[in-house]
Amino acid sequence: MPHNDDNRNVPLSPTYLGGYDLITIKNIAQHAEKEIRLGVWLHNKRSSGKIQFLQLRDGTGFMQGVVIKSEVSEETWNVSKELTQESSFYVTGIVREDNRSKLGYELTVTGLEVIQIAEEYPITKKEHGTDFLMDQRHLWMRTPRQRAILSIRAEIIRAIQEFLDQNGFSLVDPPILTPTSAEGTTSLFHTKYFDEDAYLSQSGQLYMEAAAMALGKVYSFGPTFRAEKSKTRRHLIEFWMIEPEMAFVEHEENLRIQEEFVTHIIQSVLKNCELELHTLERDTAKLEKIVAPFPRVTYDEAIDFLQGEGFDIKWGEDFGAPHETALAEKYEKPVFITHYPTVLKAFYMKPDPNRPDVVLCADLIAPEGYGEVIGGSQRIDDPALMESRFKEHQLSMDAYKWYLDLRKYGTVPHSGFGLGLERTVAWICGLEHVRETIPFPRLLNRLYP
Ligand code: 4AD
Ligand code: MG
């Protein structure tokens, strides 16, 4: 039974045992054959006369609780009959091994203490439309599938930080309110900053370049905003990006770091989220193949290939989703597409010294049609070239003066990239649409809840 054998007058939550073991469904195996008490919600219920099967959830997982009429008090039996979907209560019971459940355990209920009998729940077992579920996002999150996605998202974030921290990167936070654009001016979110104009950050990169000159290897991890009027399965208005930036790192090394980084993320999820991947019915054999090195294709080669496949695309044109999917289908691993035409890419990318009409950049295209998950490049380090790019792109010298300073005071070769968190989650989870990868998606026409 839960007890508090500590002398301090600290009231412990009933889910703690003496010794401060947190009892959860996730770690239920540690409590086999013991009587425990857990705070839970009722996910579902099934009854067969003298037995109630309660599908319990505590946030860390789902577990079956069995109430047997002949073995509990009359009051406990009556309470078990009253429980509605999403009612909250404390359950006491004995943890028993059970090979029929994926979890491997079930709970023989001995007692129930109701916190609240929930009102009629809007999300039922019947099929609901996406719009309805999106309106109910605050509740929809509780379902096994959505919980599994958000839990994998958390593991991806943990693995990202683990890789970067272990490899000597320092976390640096760029501003969210910015005076200028970082990734083109068409998708800027405008706002007022007292009497000035300001924009929500599209990317922390430019600030990370400053930070890399101060700390060497840095990364930012923050929300970014793009007022893109695109309604695709890959676009969010607000999304999270991880942007490493590295002084003295050139194009080739940049790609090597990216492939090791992505390998670490995938392998961590495979190792730590087995149950969640199972809930999502993800084909993990496809993920097991994601191990560095990744194939590389130049933009020129990609154009030749696409033309050969019958696509109507000319050198100098950007790839759309169908092009990316066709390219990715050739491989079981993500593929780097490198050396895009200079005119297609951002103002800060360094031209290839052997061929200035293309830049030292790469987009990493995920397999299975998930599209671009990383965009990265080596950056221009020459002050004169940087200045001429500002003019070509009609960017205000005043606004970017500080950025030019980085090229004047000890300029060095440097590179970086941005990994889109939600597209990475969609790929690893095997989802149709990025809207399920983020707790509260911001989409074209959706700002609620
Ligand atoms: O390719 P992008 O625009 O690159 C940058 O912003 C660079 N400044 C990154 C850098 O070098 N530091 O965006 C990077 C990634 C894309 O590959 C994609 O995964 C994701 O961010 N992304 C989006 N994800 C969801 N919704 C959107 N609207 C996205 N736009 C970009
Ligand atoms: Mg890109």
C-alpha cells in the first residue's frame, strides 16, 4: 500500500510509494503482484454481468482494470457501474501479469474513489471528421493514438538535445520578434513593435551565425512562423525548428553532421518508443534502415532524373512535392539534394567556388513521401559578396548592418541547417498530415483552440 514513512511534513501525492518511486502505468512492471493506488481517467468500459473491464489511463499509458462483483465491496461495484468515459478517480488494485495485453499486466481492482463523474464526452468510439476533432484538440490529445504521437515528439526532442549537447553544441535562444526577414519576404508575419514594424521570426539562423562566432558550435530550438497561404499536409503556420550553426565547418562536414544527427534521432525513437510505434502501427522495418551515410544527388542530376521520368521541369525551377516524392522513392534512406541554382535559394548561401551559378546547400528529403525535413547550407563569408547580395535582393543595408559585421570582424567559413520538428515527427510516426504532430496546430483558417 502507498505509505509515507518520511518524517518531513510533506504531503506526498498518492501516486508515490515510500522511497519516492513514482508509480505509473508505464513502469507498472516494477510493481507486479503489489497493491498500488493510481490517479486515472476512464478511457473505456465494457461489462459482462458480474465483471467490469475498465480501460484506465494515467497519462503515461493505458491499462485494463478488472472489477469482479464477488470480490469487491458493494459500494466499489456500484461506483464502477456509474463511471462514465473520462471520469477521474483513484483506483486501488493488485498488479497481475497478463500475457494477453501488450502492456503485459492488468489490475485486479480492490477499491475506487471518484474525483468526478464526467459529463457526456464529445469524442466517442464512432468515426469523427477531422474538423470536429481539430475543434476538440484539447480532448482529442487524450486518445491512445494522439498520446503516442505527442510522446514520440517528446522523445525526438530529447534525442535532438542529447545529440547536440553530447557533441559540444551550446543552446542559444534567438529573438522571436525581429526587425527583418530571414527567409524571404513573402511569408512574413507582421506586427507592431510600439511605433516600429516587426515580424515574427521565420528562422533563428542569422542570429545563430552571430552566436557561432562567439561560442563555436551552437543551436537554437524555437518556434518559427511563416504566413504561408499553403494548405498542404506538410505546412504549418507556426512550427518548431532546430537550427545548428557551426564555425569552421564547410559544406561536406555539414552534411555528415546532419546524417549522424538524423540517425541518432531515429534510432533513439526505435529504442525508447516501442509501445507508441506499435500503437501507431508504424512499419518499423522502414525506420531501422535509416542509418548514415545517406545518398547524395546534385540538383543537376535530380533534374535529369525527373526529366527522364517524364516530369515537365527545366533547370532553374524549384521542386514541388511530387518531384520530391519521385526522387525519394529511389531510396530507402533520406536523400540529400545538393547544389541548387543560386537564384532559387536564400541570399546568404555560399556559391560553389567552381561554379557560382549553384550554391553549397542541401535539402534532406525523407523517404515515403514525407518531403524536405532539413534545409541547410554553407554561408557566404566574404563581406563584399554579402553586400552585393543585399543589393540584389533589395534588402536594407541598415537593417542587416550587424549581419555584415560578422563578415568584417574575423570572418570564417561556417555552415548550418534547420530541421523541421513537425515534419520529422510526421515521418517517424508515419502520419498523413503534420497537423497531428504538434499539440495545438496553427493552420490556415485555424487558431482554435
Ligand atoms: O528550408 P527552411 O526554410 O530553412 C531555413 O529556415 C534555414 N534558415 C535553416 C538553417 O539553415 N538554419 O526551413 C527548414 C525546415 C524545412 O526543411 C522544413 O522541415 C521545415 O523547416 N519547415 C516547415 N515545417 C512545417 N511547416 C512549414 N511551413 C515549414 N517551413 C519549413
Ligand atoms: Mg527549405
